[in-house]
Amino acid sequence: MSTTTAAAAHPRGIFHKAGSLRAERRWALVTAYISLVIAAIIMLAPPVYMFLTSIKTSAEIADLSGNPWWVRDPTLENYTALIFNPMFRGFFWNSVKVTLLVVALTMAISILAAFALGRMRFWGSQWLATGVFLTYLVPDTLLFIPLYQIVGGLGLLDSTWGLVLVYPTLTVPFCTWIMIGYFASIPKELDEAALIDGANWMQMLTRIFIPVALPGIIAATIFAFTVSWAAFVYPTAFITSPAEMPMTIGVVSQLIRGDTFAWGQLMAGALLAALPPVIVYAFLMDYYIAGLTAGATKG
């Protein structure tokens, strides 16, 4: 009798358990989607508000009685005023020049350093690799004072070349750490096969490791580009002439006069300055995630 009862109850128990699992999964998905929606609203609210402000007239911005999230008379005059301003175009060119030079210098140093630390395995390489990454943890607010003296001693103050010199202190350590992890994830059989075929270390790097580690290189390049483009502390400390200013400080310094803020143009300039990194991340996000994942889990 008990055997028959257990046999009859067993299927019902299985169905009940399966139903409970489906219900738990459904609630987990609902909770996840609700959390994502809330997070998206919180993160998108500032750029949306900036865009709405950038297409308002100065009179509408000054009118505090209206709804700040509603645009009565949209206009593009804030954007046209900046785009057709030669000084603003100079800010943009300075940012492009500094960013491209810093990215090229950073990747040249990081790839060579990461290959040496991650694959050649000389005495002390692990400690040196850890030390390289730890330098990234030092905030730039502590470094700009000694760097100011160094750059001043070289006669590069108030020059974009001074920024090209100091920006790698922010980009090289982290990019090297990413590349060490990616190079360490490549099978060692490739090293042995290349050595047997008579390849030297530089040939191994250029013909084997760089093509295989391309996602990690792209991730490091994106990081170097973002840091160089968005840097604020160093140009604020080292640059005083408008002709040498990048966009991050040029827009702010020229559109804020004492206690007078040109809010429409400030918001337009901030959005235009943020556009290049957004475009880069939109097209290369998969490579960036893959490179960071390998750099964080290997080595």
C-alpha cells in the first residue's frame, strides 16, 4: 500500500518542483528587468537632460517657471555656435592630436612590456608586473604636482606636448596589465613551435602574439583613447593658453565667465566632446569586454 502511494505521489512531486523552478526563474527575470530599467533611467537621465538643455534658447533656460524636461522652442543654435567657432574647432583638434599620439605611444610601450613580463618570464617579472599595475592605483590628483615640476623643467608647460608626455602615466600601467593577462592566456605550445622553427622573440610577437591577442589590444586601445580624451586634471594644471587647450577644459574655460554660465553651449559642448568615445564603444564593445575579461582572469 505504501509503495503504491509513493509511486502515485512521485510524479506529482516532480511536477510541483518543476513548477516551483519555473516560478522562481520567472520572478528572477522580472526582478532583473525591473533593476535594469531603473538603472537605465538613472544613468540616462543626465545625458537626456543635457541634450534637452542644449536645444533650448537662453531665454527658455533662464525661465525657471517651466518644466525643465520640456522644450518649448527647440533650436540648434548652441551647436552651430560651437561648430562654426574656430576656437572650438581648435579645442577639438588639440584633443584629437593628443589622443592619437598618446594611444600610439601607450600601445607601443604596453605591448612590448606586457610581452616581456607575461611570456619571457625572467627573474622578478611577476613582482615587476604587480608593481606596474599598482602604479595605476595612484590617483592623478597626487601625481600632477611632481609632474608639473618635471614638465616645467622640460619647458613643456602650456603645450600639448606636455600632455603627450604625462598622459601615459595614466594609460600605460592599466593597458600593460590587460595585455599581460591576454598574452598569458595564449597556449605555450605556440612559443615552443615558434622557437623550434627558428623564430626570435620579436618575430614571435609580431607574427603570432599580436594577431592572436588582437581583442586584448583593441580593449587596451579603447581604454587609452578614453582616458586621453576625457582627462581633466592634467590639462587644467598644465595648460593656460586657449590655443593649446583640449576640449575637456577649453569648453569650460571659455563658456564660464565669473558667475555667468552659458548653459546651452556648455551642454552642447559636453555632448559633442562625449560623442567620439560613445562611437568607439558602440562599435568595439565586444572586443573591449573580451579583452577585459581575459586580462582580469588570466596571468
